[in-house]
Amino acid sequence: MSELLIYLDGKFVPKSEAKVSVYDHGFLYGDGVFEGIRAYNGRVFKLKEHVDRLYDSAKAIAMDIPLTKEEMSEAILETLRKNNLKDAYIRPVVSRGVGDLGLDPRNCGKPCVVVIAQGWGAMYGDLYEVGLKAVSVCVRRNAPDSISPNIKSLNYLNNILAKIEANEKGGDEAIFLDHNGFVCEGSGDNIFVVKNNKVLTPYTISNLKGVTRATAIELLDEMGYKVIEANLGLFDLYTADEVFVTGTAAEAAPITRLDGRVIGTGKPGPMTMKMVEAFEKITQSTGAPIYK
Ligand code: PMP
């Protein structure tokens, strides 16, 4: 198998040669932004929405990406073409660039732009059929007045701490609460709760404005279910009929256990399954074509 080609600052280089300086502030300080995007069946799902969010994240950290959105989109498509990929996970990364050992981003040169694309299967494997075991974690989601969870920044330590805690507690996914005790999101996905045929989801002030979350809201709307944004506590999750998470990597995945409680019947529920089906249909048939 030939080596993957990585887009690195305007050039395509083999994976083994795709290197970034140890003085890059993405490495030194987590100073930068990224995206996670999927391609299905030769089409990139919600490319515009992901590129828009990448630029919004960059704007929020006062960083100018040295490409237009069109150039970035083309770099993503070209990375897939160069690697003959039709189904893939795509990781664009923009770091502040090479600076000195001080924090000041004014001492950094141009931001560094990387696009990695590789084949990728179902993130949770067989668990889509039985559901995930989730655990709520002690570490709180970073507050919107620190590094806003709306920014998809290279500083994912908060999420990594949640993942470590979930691993320790034997969970497949972590559920974050905010400082007021409201449920926010998973370590890498958004949360939906179904109760008495109503679908609820937390507001997005303390979580990432998920592209899959927005898609799920649209799909549920088309099915006749208006999703209600609400402040939710763990009680609402423990006593829900169904809980599911959404994300680019996770897609739509049921949660059937939380903190030792069985959610609903303990099996992926009907609303969750409808979502999974609708999501599969839309990802296979829509999006920016990779090959013209
Ligand atoms: N929350 C967090 C913290 C994430 O990392 C992700 C994955 N990008 C999501 C939610 C889901 O967002 P999306 O549907 O855009 O992938």
C-alpha cells in the first residue's frame, strides 16, 4: 500500500515526511484550531458547515487562516483525490505557526495548515447495536468564559481528562456537566434525550455547535419531531426513554447505560433507530462530490 499523502502548507508530502516544528505554537501551547469531517461514498458531508466552523474557531482565537474558504475546501477535496479516498475521516488543522518560547502569537510566523485524510470505519464498532455505556465525569466542561467549548481548538485537554475518567470508570463515553450541574455533551459528541415522544438537547453555550447535531435536528424536524433546547440534568438522562449522541466520528449512537442506570428498555430505542437510518441515508447521498 502506498504511503498516505498529507497536505502541509500548500504541498502534498508522504506521511513519514509530514513534520511540523517543535517551535510551532500548536505543539507548544495547543494554539490553533481543527475540524473533523467525513466523506461517504465519494462525497464530503457538510463540507461548507465544517469549513465555516473552522474559520469561526480561528476568528474566535484571533488567527487569520492564510487560505480563503474556497482554497481550504479545495485542499480538503484534493487531499482525498491524491489518496484515492471515497470514504474517509478528514482532519484539517491550522496552528498559530512557528514562534519562540513566549506565549505571544505576534512572534509567530504564518499559521501552519495541515489536512490529513484516511480511511475510517464505525467508531463504536458493534456498540451501535447494543448501545454505549456512558458515565458522567467529575471534570467540568470548560466554561464559555474560558476557552469557549464552541471553539474547536487544539487544546482538547478538557475532553481528554473526561475520556481518561470514563476509561477509568469503564465507560465507552463520558458525559460532561457544566459548573451549574447541567448536562453539556460527550467528550466528542452532542447529546439528545427522548422522553414521552419529545426530543430534547442541551443549549450550545457550553458545548460544540455540532454539525451532526444540526443535521439531527433537521432530520427529526422532517420526521415531525421539533427538538427542544433545554437545561437538562442527569435526572433527565437517567429517566429518559432514549438517549443518543451525535458526532462526525460517532455518527448517531445510542446510550443504553448511564452511571449504572439502564436507560429506557436498555436497548436502542425506536427514535434513535429512526435517526440512525435517516442519518445513514443522508450521508450516503449528499455532500460535495470529491471526483467530478
Ligand atoms: N462535541 C465535541 C466536544 C466534539 O469534539 C465533537 C466532534 N467534532 C462534537 C461535539 C460533535 O460535533 P460534529 O457533529 O460537528 O462532529
